[in-house]
Amino acid sequence: MNDSVAAREQKAGAPDKTIFELLHAAHTLEDRVDDALGQAGLSMPKFAVLSELTSAGQPLSLSELATRLSCVKSNMTQLIDRLEADGLVQRVDDPSDRRAVKAAITPTGSDRYLAGEAEMAKLHEEFAASIGDVDRPTLARLMSALG
């Protein structure tokens, strides 16, 4: 919706649609992230797991991954199953608890993660270029108002 339409609707007593506009923008941005990660053969959840494993620098338990990514353990188990089937992670024994297993990133997983990082860097650059220096402080204020 352009500024003149929004201004006319606001003057006419129409309800403010800012929330819906923000939701639409968020969905559009999410689609762009999906597309960028798709170029690297990843989804957002797969990228998130590979990112956590890369940051940790060591295998992590599925419970720890679930906690770090704020999801339930059963979802993490299914996600690790898919990552393992893709050859991006492998389950390894936990040396301190023989009943437990951890997820470790594979060399293929590291390569795919780096490819995802490169795609995300391009997306960040494109997004930053589309927001002018004048608009950046306004966007920052709006984002802080949401949190």
C-alpha cells in the first residue's frame, strides 16, 4: 500500500493496518531467506542446526540443540534424522554418558553451512542496499518498538 492510499484510509477513519503490513513484510522476508538458503540446499531449520553445531565447535546433544533453538526434543530428533540422511550430520556416542548420543557436523555439513552463510551474506547486502541511510534509523526504531 503506498503512502497516499494509507493516508486516505487513515483520514477516512479506516482502521490502521500497520500490523498486517508488518506481517506481510515478515512473510516476504522469510520467503527470501528460504530462497537464499535453498540455493545452498538448506532450509531454515537445517541451517539453524548447522549454525549451532558450527558455533559450538563440538558435537551437541539433541536436548542441547532443542534448547538452543527453542524447539521440542521430538522435532529435533526428526530434524537430525533428515540432516543425517542428507549426510550433513552424524550421530556420535557421548563419551560421558553411554546412553546418550550427540550430533556432530560432517565435512559435507560444514561445506553446506558455509554455502548457506554465503547466500545469507548476499541477502543481507541486498537488504541493506534497499534500505537507505535515511531510513535505517527509522527502521531500527520501529523494530525496537516491536520488541
